[in-house]
Amino acid sequence: MQACKQQLDALLFDAHMTRADLARAFGVAPESISRWNTRGIPQYAAAYLKLKAENISLRKQLGADGGI
């Protein structure tokens, strides 16, 4: 259980999101996100969070390079 929670927390941190943000993004109750602490993170949610984090990273790089 702790490993799932830590993985979810790390993905949320990298994506600059909260559990409530994620629940809103998927249109589910926050309790559904909390269940992922024990049941594991669905692949679609992990992929979404990784893409969001990558987007943030790329946007920062573009901003730092003057948009090149």
C-alpha cells in the first residue's frame, strides 16, 4: 500500500497536481483516487500524469530558451 501511495504522490508532484485536481480531470469522486493508494494506479492515470509532467518540463525549457 505504501509503495502505491508514494508512487501516486510522486506522479502528482511532478505533474503539479493534487488528488482533487486529478479527480476533477477524470470526473470521478476524490474517494476513487484515494482507493488507488491500496489498489494501485491505473495505467491511464499514470500515463496522464507522466505526460502532464513532461509537458510542464518542455514548457519550462521553451520558456528558458526564449521559445526556440
